[in-house]
Amino acid sequence: MIAQKENIKDYGLVLEGGAMRGVFTCGVLDWMMDNGLHFPYVVGVSAGACNGASYISGQRGRAKYSNIDLFEKYRYVGLKYYVRSRNILDFDLLFDDFPNKIIPFDFEAYRHSGKRFESVVSNCLTGRAEYMEEYGNDKRLLDILKASSSMPVFSPIAYVDNTPMLDGGVCDSIPLERAIAQGYGKNVVVLTRNKSYRKKKTVLKMPSFLYKDYPLMREAVNNRNEIYNAQLDLIDRLEEEGQITVVRPIAPMTIDRLEKDVNKLTYFYDHGYECAEQMLKGLF
């Protein structure tokens, strides 16, 4: 079990997703590990969950290596994967070869970290978020992370416990309210968008032939922008009231969720580290 600073024990850590924008979060988490910040409760979505898992296992630099160094080598984003497996990302590489062979995930350290870690997934049957934990079954943990990262349309439906799941960001992009409900009134929230960002109002709805067997999921996708913007409004209010601390990019976020420019990815990893230093140093 990793020792934590006494004054951090009542804090939760909330990690937004954003696919390749998650390199910003990688920088933030590496700064936290470098400075001994080990939150007792972490909840992450999509890329936030994947990067958060390496934070829980204490593998400083692993998320950066996966998202930048190995991306440069394997180029695991592209239409060729979509043609082959209906997935814009090479999930076989990301959720099998990487954690089990190429850059092994420390399942043992993860299990004994002493932290609670929840990954957000969207249940296709109910159209609602679920918050999943796993500490004993390595394959199930990877299945949860895969489901949390399965973007609508760009990825096939994933399954956890035989239940169809998609990207947690569909139903709960920034699970601050979940952290509060778990008893953490104080939270650090890591966002991958700038402060003024809001999603545009959805004009076109998802056509009925997509997810025709899952109408509640289709409805959740159609309502996502409105819910996301309401979450950002809540975060701005709680931040202004001093109830939460937010780490977000200061420089204009120019990374696309499927960004392939390694120089941009490296810049925003470094920027995440710098923003954490600026916004968190001296807080704990």
C-alpha cells in the first residue's frame, strides 16, 4: 500500500476522458506521483480511466509511454483498423498486447494500492452510467477499461459480465457528482478542455438504425452534449465557491480526440505536468 499525505485522505480525484486529449491527464498524474499525491478514491472515464489505472498501480510514466512513445511506433489509430474490426483504434493492441506483454500493467500493485478506483461505463440496455470496480480478476478489469473507452459509432459495443457497454462519457463524462455521492466533498477534477469550452447544441439526432436494439443508449447519445455542458456549469460554480480544485489546460487545446501528431501530444503531456505544478503545488 502506498502511503499518502494526511491532508489528502478526504479528497477524491475525478478524471475526464477525451481519447488522445488524455495525454494532458498523463502529465497531471505523473506530477502527482512525483509529488506524493495519492488520492484514496479515483473515478475515471474512458482515457481518464485507462490513465488512472496506471496511477493506481503507481507506474509513473506508463500512461505517457503508452499514449505517445508507443503510439509513434505502432500508430494504433486509423481507418485501417475500422475496416478490419469496425473500431477506429486497435483494441487488441491496447487492451491485450500492451498490458500483458509490451508494457506490462502491474496488476499486483494495482490490487494492493489501498485506493478505490471506479471506471465509468455506459450500459446500452438502460442508457445509464455504471461505476465499475475490479481488483481480483485481471481480464475483467481490462474488459471494463475497454468498455469505458468504446466510443459510439467508432467502436463496436463491448461486453462486461455479458452486458453490452459503451464509452462511459456518453452517460457521465465528468463524474464529479459520483465522487460527491461516494462521500468525497472535496475533489480535484482533471479536465481535458479549456475553461470556456462548451459543446454545441445537438441538431442532428442519431438515426434510428444505429443501436436499434438499444433505444435508451441512442437517447443518451442524443442528450450527451446538454448533460456535458450542465456538468461544466456545475464545475465552474463549485470551483468559484472553492469547493473543488480544477486542473485544466491553459493553452488552447488543439488536440483532436484521434490526434496523430506526436509533437502535439508531447506538448500537451508537458503542459499537463506544468498545469498540475501551477494549480496543485502547495494545496496539500
